[in-house]
Amino acid sequence: MKTLIKLRFLPLITSLAVLACGCYFAVFKAGAPYQDPTPDLQAEWERYMQIGGWLNAIGLLLLLFSVVFLIVLRIKANNRTRHDPRV
């Protein structure tokens, strides 16, 4: 149980890291498109935007699941302390 308590924020930290990577790809790697890009630059820009979009979507899903996970852990901890006669 102590290991679970120590690692309970790991999904939250992971989701924020994935979101940061997605923002990096979408903002810094892709950036604003050029005025008249060559087909190679256009393909590179689209690829980086797709990578950033996927990473942002995965990061948001992980963030949602980690918040639900933390809420469930909090509810379980509150129920255990209420019904445990040893406490």
C-alpha cells in the first residue's frame, strides 16, 4: 500500500509530460506555416502538427484518467478510515 501511495501522482505527472511534448511539437517544431512552402516543408509541417495533435489528445486522456484515479483513491481512503475500527 505504501508503494501505491508513493506512486499515486505518477499518472498525473506522465500526462502533463505528454501534454508538454504535444505542445512542443505543435508550437515549436511545427510553428506557423510558411507563406509559400515547398512540398517537402509542407509535408514536414503537417507531420509535426499531426504528432502534436496526437500527443495532446493522449495527454488529455491520460490527465482525465489520472484525475479519476486520484478521486477513486481518495474515496477509498476515506471509506477505509471511517469503517476501520482500529483507527
